[in-house]
Amino acid sequence: MTKQELNRDVKRLTQKVNSIDVDGEDYYNLIENEIKPEISRLYNADRTLKSLNADSLRALLRMNLKYRAIPLHIFGLFIEL
């Protein structure tokens, strides 16, 4: 996955998360079956987080804090500064 594809996918996921209807009955199914696996896929595409731009990194971090797809003590463990 290229840098552009990764950042594009993070942006799309952020837009999808922002458009979720919280009052909907399928809210928890959507989170468990679509959002969490997508966060895991994007994080595992580049564990060093070098390919993410600043906005994508912040968005991925916020989504992980909210939905806990990756345990917090593991997220960003292999980051290269």
C-alpha cells in the first residue's frame, strides 16, 4: 500500500465514522464488523506510522481512542521519529 492510498483510506474511514447515526440500531454491529477491522487493517499496513501525514495520524489515533481497535499499550509501539 502506498502512502497516498493509506492516507486516502484513513480519510475515507474518518468520513464514514463521522457520518454514523449514533441512535441507529445497527450502530454496534457497524462498529464491530466494519470500523474496528478497518482501523486494524490501516494500522497494520504501516506500524512505523511513517507513511501517514499529520492529519491521518491524528485521525487514526482519535478513532483508536474511541473504539479501542488496537490496545493502547501497543498502538504506536514501533513508531519511527
